[in-house]
Amino acid sequence: MLETFLNGYLQISNWTTVFFILFFVIAVVLIRKLDKLEYNYTKILVLAMLIGVILGLVGNWLANEFPTIKTEVSSWYGLVGYGFMDLLKMVAIPLVFISMIRVIITTKQNFKKLAIRTVVVLATTTVIASLVGIVLSGLLPLTQSLTTAGDTQSTIREVSTFVATLRGMVPNNAVDIFAKGNILAVIVLAFLLGISLKALETKDEVQPLIKLVEASYQLVRRLAVFIMDLMPYAIIPLLANVVITQGNSTILGAINFVIVLYAAILVMFIIHLILVKLFKQPVGEYLKAVKKPLLLAFTSRSSLGTLPVTIDAMTTKLHIPSGIADIVGSFGANMGMNGCAGIYPTLVVIALATMLQIPMDISFYIMLVFVVVLGSFGIAGIPGAATMSVAIVLTGMGLVEYYPLLGVILAIDPILDMGRTMLNVNGTLVTGVIVNKLEKNKEE
């Protein structure tokens, strides 16, 4: 009876499973103590990655003698790792919905044209960033060894026509689109509600609703912060699970993904410099002016944290008027991020499609760019923007059910985030140069 309870119900058939559970608990206690001591967050994430890899390698080695490790440890570790990913999926749609409404109603009327111009430039660079990701994934193919345990074969989905895709964006049942995770229809509904609320903002009866939107945003944002705070604890079982079940090939696949991502970041950075040159800003002067915010972004991994330095570089070094710098800086730190919301989700979707052997034709890529751009404006002010962006884009592409297969990519996020954040900030600075030049041309 006891053996049935341990083996069948608790999935603990030998001492190795207990060892891995206890070691994970010890790791959680260690990380918790480091967090309370306000230890550097990036270093905590790197430590979690190392612990995950070590546990995975040990588990993969012991699996030859104790085959149950792959099923039992994966089950226990999956409780935390995949549970974390489920929380991310859960919060993605509410975040997009309330953030989109808030962005629209908080845009000041007297800055409307400047804000629109900024959004258009950010959207354009995000399109380019997504296309760069697509091209680089073809030139430097992503391997199929990033997948976690489980069936990676997918049923080939029928590709919707362009008209059918547009038709699917029209919400016909507000509850249904949330239940089915129709992210495009959710964005359209949020946009319609946002502009309707904006048109009524001067009426006294609407003020409580506007306050409710702000309160809802703060609530959902706090929920997102709470979920993202769990990331160091989730990285350990996610990475350990992948290495236990897949072995060294997963590590090689992760290295391959890092190489492709940073190659795409480099190409996009060069495109940024070309745009700077096209808008009559000397490239040498530009690089000298933006050195400080880019270095801070790379080391801090925070676009919002770098914002004061970014705005200062625009005003004092690039001689952009403070009004433009404030608007562009604020928008760029919260939406249209070339790295976190452009290149990264594009590569993640392509990596997942490669794992699942989903045919990727021109319609797939057009849909991908479309969803990436829309998603990039639905994560305003959200911590862990890249992770949230991936959840949003996967939902839009109809692949969110396969999110757990991306555990290893999520686990190496600290390495990826440094380059992504630097590109985000550079995209904001380039947008400032472009918008400033467009404003000058308009005045002339």
C-alpha cells in the first residue's frame, strides 16, 4: 500500500528523486536569502542557471542507472517550471488589454501628433527588427535541439488567408475572444474601447471609469511583477528538466540560439546606424553621444532603469529638444522595443515552429510580423517585457499551447536580455533622432 502511494501517487520510487527535490528546496532557500540581502538580480539569475545545468547534467548521468529520474524528477520539477510558464500565459491577455486602453487614454491631446509620429517610427523599426530576425534565422538556422521533454510533433495547421485573418480580428463576442485567447481581437477591442473612452474623457460620469482603468493597470502590473519575481526559482527546474531529458544537445541548441539572436542584434544595430546617417546625424558623433546609455542598458538589463540617462543623452549630447526627448524616451522604454518585442519573439516563434516541423511560408512570416508589431504595443510599462511579448505573440500565432517547450530559452534569458535591452535603448535613441529631424522639416 505504502509502495503504491509513493510510486504511483507521489512518484517517488527511489532516493534519487528525493535528492533532486531536496536539492531544489535548498537552492530556493539560498536564492531567497540572496534576494533578501539585495544581491545583484542578474547574478542571482546566472546562479540559478548554473544550478539548473548542474542538476540537469547529474540527472542525465544518473538516468542510465535510475531510469525513473526522467519521469519522476521531470514531473516534480515541471510543477514549478511549467507552472511558472502557465502563469505567464494567464497574465498575457489581461496585460495587453488593459495596457492598450491605458496607452490611448493617457496620451495628451497637445502631444497627439508628436506621439503618433513617435509610434509610427517605433512600429517601423519593429517591423524591420522582426524581418531581420526572419532573415537571420534562415542564414543561421536554428537547431531543433531546444525542445523540452514531450511530443514535439504538431498537427499541421491550416494557414488562414489574409482576409480570414483580418476577419478574425473583428471581435464578435467579448467573453469568447478572451476565453479562446484571440489576442488580435482583444487588441482591436481594447483599441475601440480606448478611443471611445478618450472621446468621453471630459465628462464627469466617465472619470470613475478612467480611474478604474488606471487602478486595473496597476493591479495587473503588480501581478506581472509578482510572477516575474518567481523567475529565478523557475529557471532551475526548467533548465534542469531540459538537460535531464535531452542531454548535452540542449546546451548546444541554447548556444546556437544565443549566436543567432546576437547576430540579429548586430545587424539591427547596423541598420540603426544607417537610419542615423540617412537623417543627417553624423554616425561618429552619435556613437559617442549614446555610449553611456547603451553600456548601462547592457549591464542593467532595464530599459526603464536607463530612461533618465537615455533622455539626458538625447538632450545634452544629441541636442534634441526636451519635449521630444521626453515623449520619445517614455514611449521607447515601454513599447515598440526592437530587441525584446521585435527580434526576440520572432526568433522564438521560428525556433518553436522548427521544433514542431510547422511549414513556414510567406503567409506564416507575414502573420508573424503583423502579430509581433501589434504585440509590441501591448506591453507598455510591463516588467519582463520580452517574456510577456513571447507569450503574446505565441497566443496570436495560435502556438501558446506549446509554450512549455521553450523552457530552455526562458532559462537562459539573462544572457539574451543584455543584448536585447541595449538594442531597445538604441532603438529609442534612433527614434529620437528621426522624430527630431521630421519635426524640424515640418517647421521649415
